[in-house]
Amino acid sequence: MKKLRTRNHKVVLNRSKGGDGAITVMLAIMGFFMVLPLVYTISQSLKPLTELFIFPPRFLPIKPTLVNFKNLFYLMNFSWVPFSRYIFNTVFITVAGVFGNLLLASLAAYAIAKIEFPGRNFCFQVIQKSLMIGAAIGGEITYIIIAKAHLMDTYWALLLPAIAGPTGLYLMKQFMDTNVTTAILESARLDGAKEFRIFWSIAMPMVKPAWLTLIMTSFQGYWQMGSSTYIYSEQLKTINYAIGQITSVGVTRQGVAAAGTVFIMIVPIIIFIVSQSNIIETMGSSGMKD
Amino acid sequence: MANKKEKVVSRKEMTMAQWTLHQMNVNKIGYIMIAPFMLLFLVFTIVPVVLSLVVSLTNFNMIEWPDFVFMQNYATLFLDDELFITALKNTLIFAVIVGPIGYVMSFVVAWFINELAPSIRAIVTLVFYAPSISGNVYIVWTTLFSGDSKGWLNGWLMQLNIIDAPVQWLTTADYIMPICIMVALWGSLGMGFLSNIAGLQGVDRSLYEAGAIDGVTNRWQEVWYITLPSMKPQLMFAAVMSITGAFNFGGIVTALCGSTPTDYVGYTVAHHMSEYGSVRWEMGYAAALSFLMFLLVFGVNIIINKLLAKVGQ
């Protein structure tokens, strides 16, 4: 064990100080440009209305204020449907959608990657190829299907098509290929473990980085869902739609609009940071693989 | 399932059909696990796409009952639609530049972040993913390139006396492509990038130790001989994401320059598709367009697959 540690130490020494410095500098320069829109959106939301239209334009606020957020929350009181209803819709769709997508995609990905049933390759090829078809295709036919199935104006119309999206499955399958060692599954099978149990207690923990990534991206998609052609009842509409309605009045609501964008963005950002931190933590614990 | 040895022995005595049936029976749990996904996938993805293929052979316009015109839509595309040729040319230019550069970025940035101290990685990842998570990303670019003197770029250049009148950045044909390509690259760190970040965590660390013994002396060798070959599935995932994104390029042009930019510079197949699909309602023609694009993406994907097989050699 002691020997191994010296080797481990040597691996770390494979990093030159110059290389570390170059990487840090490059990331810092690129990162500056990458983070600009995020900073700009937050900065806009903190500007009083008078500062939004000054010339020459300024990036950062002179006198930061929370008045836009106050106005946003004030305006929320006057929505036709109680604002809490919009929040409930978004939270419900997001939670159901994220977990539905994760469960279906992971189960199917595990089956394709680790169970040798005839036809698995064909299924995978079809799913992978479907990713390459532009999103625009078949939209009118999906609409007809949803209408004929009497799913119009229900949560199902938003949930069902997205839950079985090919991206999540493809992601999970790729990680099942690299991270899950078949030998461990075989020995569990020899011990008589049921396949669902192996999936849940052996395979899923090994692909934790993948499902955290999937939760994150899927969450973002559902959370930021705006109006949809499938929904026409006001009671079923989302928070993103509702804030859009409040802020699409014109120049006078520009500050509120910026506050609304920040308000919607904040939850995905928290989810992002939490899951990214967990992805990085797993590295320490997944060192022992064989 | 329980006894592998027995299975292998008995295979010799079975015909192909018997063997397949046997495998289906032994692994029936696989079908149960895949069923919920496949059912929804079939109804909401496969059926619409297959029906679209049929639609592409008709003159369906959402009002009249469609007639079969067979290959006529495809023939019109190449022989009688100059705008399609322009759109195809623009899409290819975008795809050839944005696809590969964006793809390489999605790995290199992920790898660089992985070289940082673990405590700051999550925040740095957020910084680089910011273009994909901020609600209204393009507003910062439209303000920067705005055509009046209140646009930041015009404002700065005028203060510095480099120009004396505002430049119409987003409506001048010469600037549209470079600006859109730049913005596209800036926003190209999406799901492929996140998958690479996650994939880097899964590389078996004992391989690095073994590598150090076998004479890997720096991080560049390590990434080429150990990291990249262990991440081929993730690299493939990111490649499919990049290619699909690059060939469906159009949203950024619309956000910055409108859906019909000056002289159709920056007008892509995605614009052409939505023009026929949701403005003119010529669904047959729009469907033919999307299948042509699918074949193109599919072809490129095969090439990428071959190239990825060479990684680490």
C-alpha cells in the first residue's frame, strides 16, 4: 500500500508548474467572456430604470437596487390565476419530468448496455440515429397524436413526449459502457441477485456522474419551459410564461423583466452547483473499481 | 443466466432461431426494462418521424388531402430551389467551422477544468456553462453589436475615433457570418461538455498509476494515451451533440439578425425548413428537407466514428 502511494504521488508530479499556470491563465481569459451574459443579466436586474437607458451604456449599475425584484413580486399579486398556481405547475412538471426521464432512460440504458437480449443493438441504433434528426421534424404529427389521445391541455402532453427523449438514454448508455464493470454484475447474478436490484444498487451508483448530469440538463429544460401549443388553460401554464406576461409590456418593465430572468435562473443555477460538486466528489470514492 | 458455462455448451446443439429464442427467454428481463422507454419513444418519436418520411413524398399542405408526388420534392430541392443551395452552403460553412472547433473545445475545456483544484471546479464549470444556463443569452450580444451609436462596440469605436459613424454590424452582409460563428462558438459548451466533465471523473485512476510506471511523463501524454481512450463513449456522445447542433444551426442567426438576414447571408437549412414548415405550410417539402439533412448528419457521423477509433494510437 505504501508503494502505491508513492506512485500516486509521482502521478501528481507529472504536472509541470508552467502547464498549470498556462491552463489557469487560459481558463481565466475564456471564462471572463463566457460568464459575461450571466453577470450582465444580474447587473441589469439591479439597475434602477433610469440607469437602463443611459448613454454611453454601462455594464455595471451605479446605484444597485432591489426595486425591480420588489416590483416583480408586487406584480405577481395581480395575476389572473394565483401566482402560486404557476409555481406549482412548473415545480410539478419539473419534478415529474426529471425523475420520469431519469428512471426510464437509466433502466433502458442499463438493459441495452448490460443485458444481452436479442434486438438490443437495433434499439440502440434507432435511438442514437433519432438524435440526428432535427427537432423540427414530425412536430405536426406529434400534435395530431396528442390530440387523438385526448392529452390536449393536460400535464401529460408536456411530460410524455419529453420523458422518452433519446438524449438522456444515449448519455446513460455511454456511461454504463465505461463505468460499469460487467464482472461485478456477473458475480452479483451468480449470487442470485435480481436484475432490478443489480441495476439499482450496483450499476446506478457507478454512473452517478452521468445521472447527476442528466438531472441537471433535464431540470433546466423543464424549469424554463414557456408556453406550449398543447396547453391553453391558464391554470396549467408555467412560471416562465407568467413572468413573460408580466414583463412583456414594454420599456417601463425592462427592469422587472431582468429581475424575472434572474428569478427563473436562480433555481437551475443552484441545482447546477450542487450536482457539479457531487460529480467531483464521486471521484474520490470511485477510485476502487475492480 | 445463472450458469454461463451451460449456455455456451448448449449453443452448439441449437439452430440460429432456437438460440435467439433461448436468448430472448433467458434475458426477458431486458425487454421489461426497456419497454416503458421504448413505448413512449415509439409513439412520440418514431411514429412521427416515419410518417414524416411518407409526408415527404406528398404535397401535404395541412389543408388539402395530400397526393403522392414521390421524389418530386427532393428533385425540386436540388434543381429548382436556388435558396436551398444557398442555405445548404451556409449550413456547411457553419458546420465545418463550429462543429469541430466546438467539439474540441468541449473536451479541452472540460479537461483543463479537471486539472484545477477540486474545490473550485464546480464554480468554474458554471462559468463556462453560463451561456447555456442564462435565460436571455443573446441580449448581451445584440447590445454589443447594436447598429446605433448606443451599441457598445459602436460607442467604444467612436470614442476612440476609429470610426465616425455607427456600423450596422448585424445587417451588413460581410459581418453576419463572422459574428454568428463567434457567438455560436461562445455558446457551444452544452451537454457534450458536461458529459465530458462527468466522463473525466469516471476514468479508472489505476490506469494513470500504471501509465506513470510505463513512462508517461507529462499531462499531454497522459491525456492522449490514457484519458482519451478511456472516454471513447463520452467522446462519441459529445460528437453526436456537436454535429447535430452544428447542422441545425440557425437559432443564433435568427436571434441576432432575424430569420431572413441581409442578402440571405447566414440563411441556413434550419431557416429554410421553418420557412416551409411553419410559414408556408408546405409540409411535404419541409419533411423532404429534414430527411436530406438527416442523411448528411448521418454520413458525417460515420466519418467521426472512424476518426474516433484512431484516438490514442
